[in-house]
Amino acid sequence: MIKVHRLNGELFLLNSDMIETIDTTPDTVVRLLNGHRYLVREEMQEVYDKIVEFRRSAGYACIVANSAGESRGPEDF
């Protein structure tokens, strides 16, 4: 889950595993796999950075590396 803000400033958590696309139109629009769309205050790059940081901190890199038969830790990514 990543922390993002609605356009009105309200903070909410977004399940980054459900994100299908992120567009800028000029507002940042996050579309989920279930079809829901959210307009957020954060820029596209900021949302991307939050996803990467969350996945690193949650050990996603280890899961991906191990599923590929590799033995690497998060510090290798």
C-alpha cells in the first residue's frame, strides 16, 4: 500500500499491486485493474517512486529474484 492524496488533500492508501496504468492529463490519474480510477495530487514520477520504495521495503525484489531461480537480496536491486 502506498500513501497518496486526493485532489482535495485527503490522504488515502492505494494498493499498488492493483495499479494498471498511471496517466497525466494534466492531473495524475491512477487506474486499477478493477476499473476504478483515482485522481491524485502526486505527480506520475512520485507515484512510481512510492511504488518502487514500497516494493523494496516489502521484500518484493527477493520474491521476484527467487521465483526466477536467483539468490539475490533487495540490496542488489
